[in-house]
Amino acid sequence: MEFQVVLSDPKTGKAYKIEVKGEKAERLVGKRIGDVLDGDILGLRGYKVQITGGTDRDGFPMRPDIPGTGRRRVLLSAPPGFRPKEKGQRRRKTVRGNEISAEIAQINMRIVEFGEKPVEEILLREGEESERQAAEVG
């Protein structure tokens, strides 16, 4: 099992893409939009992150107001899943529930509590290490 996590840093306004695989990915299954998690899942010791949304493998967005993991066709008048062009406009769209399952491809998160080291420093170190390993292998 594997997820793409897009982590937003509200201090800098930057977003970071992190791949989560194996046991760490399995720990995310069953969590819901709005849950606050330990940053250790993403390799950010001392941080707290909150799940803000996501999409499944086919691109259907998760909605915080729909319980469960399945897809549903619901009448929407606001995002996520539908952005009305006119006031009062509604449309029936397919969206996914608020619980993370194996069908989810991307999870959106934001930092709610910061640790000692800056996020950029932690994530860039991991990126440099993986680049070095790729250079050594190739």
C-alpha cells in the first residue's frame, strides 16, 4: 500500500510531496478528515499534522461531511467536488467518503504543531539521501 501525501506548511505557504509506503501507510488507513496525527508517520519528529482531504485513484475527491470509505453520488452546492459558477447552482457529483482506505491515492495534510527543526531542512535531507543512493546504484 502506498499514498502520496501533500503536506502544506502554513508558515511559509509551501507544499511538500511525500511518499508513504508499507507499515506507515497502513497506519493511515481508517483515519478521517480532521484527525490530528503524529508527524512521525511522515518522518517529521515533534510535528503534528491534520488530514484535510484527498482523492482516490480515479480522481474523486474526499468530502468531510460524507461518512465511510465508499463513493456516493450526492447533490453538491459547494467545494470540494463542485465549484458553482452561479449563486444557488447545484449539481449531482460523485465523491468519496471522509475515511482513508486502500483506494485513496493522495492525502492532503497541513502542519498544526511545529517541531524543533524546520520542515524544509528535514525533507531536503531525506531527498538528498535518496538522490545519493540512486547515484551510487546507477
